[in-house]
Amino acid sequence: MPEQPVTARGAATRERIVEVATREFAEHGIAGARIERIVAAARTNKAQLYGYFGSKEGLFDAIFNCSLDRIVNVVPIDAGDLPGWAVRLYDEYLRRPDLIRLATWARLERRPTGPLVEDGGQRTDPKLHAIAEAQAAGLVRPGDPFDVMAMVIAMSMAWSPVSNVYAATAEEPPELHQRRRDLLRECVRRAVTTG
């Protein structure tokens, strides 16, 4: 069973491992990530990494679950403004492209079909409930709340690192991002809202 650090120094080491491993997994995937590179860059050793995370897979799971929680916390859903939510997701993908890359590796190497995570209900259920309430209030078009959510998320990822057309970066001109935000907002509004 993985252990939690008991000292400030241990907590700092664990945080360095997470930071370095996030970059490693985002760049190389689960199979391609190397524990040797992670411990060297984090200035620690394998015993400490395995003590905190149990295994390479346990380390990926910890990082991936933190990335999913981050999206939920940083970009909470507003079912009364799904176009705005899509734009905020777009902006988060620009700030943290590693989050999308981690999800892509999880899809490619772990769960090619079905839900991205086995127990995603605690993250998804509040979103579905909010969409269902907005539908009941006549703000969002009828349909399966899950499908509405999936559509909005997919539209927000049109220029993300997983785009099969074009992957945007934060370094592009601000006016280009603003044009994309405006287009995204309008497309989501037309696709999923009423009126």
C-alpha cells in the first residue's frame, strides 16, 4: 500500500516526483515513460517513488486523477452558460496541454472504448445533473445530458493537442485565440442551447 510522506521534506519530494512524472507521462505515455528519468529529474530514488506510489501504473493513476480533478475544480461547469464553459475549457487546454495529453495516453493505452476512467461518476454526475436541470428549465436542448456534455467538451477540444486538424499553443497571437473563442462560443450556443 503506498504511503504518504510524513515530513515537509518528504512532501516536497513527492511533489517533485508528481511534477516531473506529469511531464514524462504527457510526453512519452505510460509504456514509454521511464522511472529512471523521473527519479533522476526529481532528485530522488526508485525506493521513495515506489513507497509513495506503489508502481509506475500507480504513479500514472495518481497524476491522471489529479489532472481530472484539476479540470473539474479549475473549470467548473455552468450549465446555464455551456458556451462559456466550452471557452473556459479551451483556455485551460492552452494553459495545460499536458492534461489533454495524459487523457490521450490513458485512452490509447488503457481504455480504448467506454468511459475514460472506471469510476468517473464523482466527476461526471454533478455535470449531468446540472445539464438536466438546465434542460428542465428550458435553457439547454433536450437529449441525453451525457451526450450534451460530450458534445460541448469535444467542441472545446477542437484546437487542443488531440486535434486531428490543428493543435493550438498559448504562444499564438491573442487575437487568434479570441477569434476561436468567439467561434466556439457561438457554435456551442447554436448546438446545445435553446432560443
